[in-house]
Amino acid sequence: MITKDSRGFQDKALVLALAVFGDLVRGLPKEDLDDVYELTKAFIGAESEEERQIATEAMLEILDQKETTTQVLELSDDPNLLKNWTSVVSQKIKDLRVNANMTQEYLAEKAGLTQSHISRLEGGQHSPSAVTLQKIALALGVPLAVLDPNASDE
């Protein structure tokens, strides 16, 4: 039974949760903010607990981005090394998805990501994180090293 006191507590908890959520999304790039918006709609419209869990995990991956510092490393004489790696990985994701007869939407659902994120990865617009690559490899049913030869499957 919901009493007036318990309803007041729930209202306060909701306001606090929204304030924290607002702080988390305020600094996100537009693409990530768009993804969180789409995932929020997916969460609200989810027909099963599994669908809610997938949307939640995808939102947490976006929201849990840690502040990082950068350091210049001399890895190669090739100034396009990351661009080349991203291009190779992007093409592998697309090729494996197409060979598995998956749509971007289906791969995104299986990986707990958004279709727009898969599209940006396949288009080479983003360099995937290690966590994202692991999710995609799992969804495609391949070892991580198939997507990224530099990765080690443990």
C-alpha cells in the first residue's frame, strides 16, 4: 500500500535521480546525447525485463565514460595509424554483420548498443572502445581478435 509519506519519499527520490541524470548527460557530445535519448525511449517502451536491461546497460556504457588524460606516444612513423585501424575495424564489423545476415538494428540490439552507434562505427566516424568491440564480437559470435588483431581474448 502506498501511503502519503511513501509517495512523498518516492517523489523526492525521483527528483534526486533526475538531478543526477541531468548532471551526467549535460556534458555529453550530441551523438551520445541522442543515443541516450533513444535508449531512454527504448527503456520506457520495453516489453520485457531483458529489453529494459539491454537499454540500461547501453545507457550506462555511455554515461560511465571516465575522464581521461592524454599522453603523446611515438608508436609509428605513420600519422594515420589510428585512422587506418579504425577503417580496418569498421570494415570488419560491417563485413561480419553482413555475412551473418544481420541488420544494423539487430546487431545493435544483440550488442546492447544503438543502431546509430553501429552505423557510425561501420562508417569509420568513431573509433570503438574496447568494451564496445567486446560487445560486438560477442553479438557476432566471434573472438575479439577477429575484429581487432591487437586484442587478446582471455
